[in-house]
Amino acid sequence: MVQESLTNALRHAPGAAVRVLVSGSVSGLTIRVENDRSVQERPNLSGTGRGLAGLRERIDELGGQLRAGPGRHDGWLVEAVLPG
């Protein structure tokens, strides 16, 4: 999830600050990746996979939940919560 989210940030918001938070407990694991808005022109990078749709399928298979959408600072947020 972190790799996919960082790739998306590079592709859609180059130069933006990106924050990664991983927290876990006996009840589960939360992974949160949030980027600010782009500060550079977007590179012409093509996708090679299924992106967020594929990520959502993998998280669902593990019994987790995925949230992806607008974040703070005109950026983007991807957050997964997986059961323990």
C-alpha cells in the first residue's frame, strides 16, 4: 500500500510533501499515506498496474477497509485499516 501510494504521489503530485504513518496494535494495523498538492509540473508517467482498484481488492481480501480521496492541503489521502 505504501509503495502504491508513494508512486501515485510521484505521478500526480511531484515535489509535494508526503507523510507516511504506520500504527499497529493487537486489534489491527492502520497505514496512512497523505501528500500535499503538487509543486511541480506532472511528469508523463504511464501506469503499469491496477492502482487504487487493485489495492482496494487486496485490502478487502484481508478483511480490511481502504479509504482514498482528497486530503488536507489540497492533496490526497490513502488510508487502510487491517484487522489484527
